[in-house]
Amino acid sequence: MILAAGLTPAWQQILSFSRFIPGEVNRAQQAFWCGSGKVLNVGCALHHLGVQSKTLCLVGGVPGEQICADFEKMKIPVRWVKSPIPTRVCTTILDETTKITTELVENSNSIPEEELGLFVEAFVEESVSAQVVVLSGSLPAGAPPDFYRRLLDKTSAKAVLDIRGPELDAVLQKRPYLVKPNREELAKTVGRDLASGSDLVAAMSELRQRGAEWVVVSQGAGPLLALGPDGLIQIEIPKIDVCNPIGCGDCLAAGIAAGIDRNLSIYGSLVLGIRAAAENASVLLPARNLSRLA
């Protein structure tokens, strides 16, 4: 069983325009709402990949109620930690002519310490039966940067981490099985530019030296790189007609976790993650069109 956990979901509006012009009145051709944000995308993707999984997430206010209804409709196993603090609302703008995607992101509100404690208690209970835990997303304002490390103190499951910066720094001492930053996130984590391929591999090696067993770095349409006990792995990304790129990294993490849960090799797990990300990019709503990979 895989547990997907995180504190910063979003109630996501997706607006599609034939042509989006900043500063002008723009009328959307299509408008959709869905539960999103890293943790919800991972949980949704795992469910549609057909693996036994559960999502643990903090939600609040009217947006939180909408998210709960969305996941109930899809019959996704979930445990909600309820909060009076409203869940953030984010907007994706898709320009069909230029193929440019614009994200309007609301930062998550500060979460009271008591609710963080309730989340930890729920994580302890839900992770007991998990072979893999996926922790993803930024931390809300006020949460301690070692919050994810505290969660890993409570479980012996293999950890797949899609986090960055101080949160990732704090958790490396727990020797997580796999960390998955993109190239920009890795640069922020090590505190320097990664201009060349050798710079990138050196930063990946640094994270391994500090505790991560596998470091996986996505580069958009560029090759996926993974560095671990078996050495450096490079996998080319298939060319696809992109509809909506939002959630591709989350589907990559979910696919990798699903492969680990199925006892695939690390290479097989990476390939499954890449296929899940590619499927996601080809459709409008994130993390939902993966059933043929189940």
C-alpha cells in the first residue's frame, strides 16, 4: 500500500483560451474545477494507476468541501484532516495558440500548530500499513522546515519525496529511498546554478552523499536522470502533443512509487513514471487519465 501525504492542496480552476492576451478581456472556451496541488495529484494518479493507496491531506473552508466532494465522486480512498483555514484556490490558464501555460498560484495560509499535530497523528495511523510513503508539496507558512523529517521519524516505509529547499535539506539525514526535484528545485536546494550537465550530476551526487539513496531529476522535455547505487541512468522523454502540463511531475512521482510498490526494478519504476507523466500531459485535467497503465 502507498500513502500519499501533504499539507498544501489546491482547489484548481482550469481556463482554456484559443488565444490569451494579457491586459485584454479574455473569454475562456472551457472552464473546469478540480482538486489539485501536488499531494492530491499524486493521490489521484496512484488511484487511477490501480495500486492500493490512500491520500492524507489537510483541507478547509468551502474550497476544502469542494475537494472532498471531487475525491468522493472518484471514489479515491482518503483521510482528510479538517481545518477552519480555507484551502487555497489556484488558476491555470491554457493558451491553445501559443501552447503557453500560465499558473496563478495562491500561497497556502498558515496552519495552527494543533492542526499540524493532528496531521502527524493521522500520518502515524495511516502509515502503519504502507510499504511506500510519498511526501510532496511545499509546507504552509509557519510550519517547521523539518516537518517532513518528523513524519519520517514515524514510519519505516520507503520514502519517495517530491520536496525542495529547506524541507529537503532537513529530511536527507533520514536516508530517504528516493528524492525527485526538478532541475530548478535541485539548484535551489544546493544553492547554486546548474548550468552544465556535470554541474547537475555533481549536485545529484551531493544529495546522495547527504543521505538520499536515489536522486531523480526531471528536466521537462529533456532526459530524466537518476543517480543511485546502480550508477547514473538517463532516459529520454517521449515527444507528445501537450494539452496541459500541470501535474506531470506529480504523476512521475506517483508512477515511480507505483513501480516500487509492484517490485519493479528502479529502471522499470522510472519508465512507469515517465509514461504516467506523458499520459497526464496529453489531457486537460491533471492525474486522471492513467487507467490504461494500471
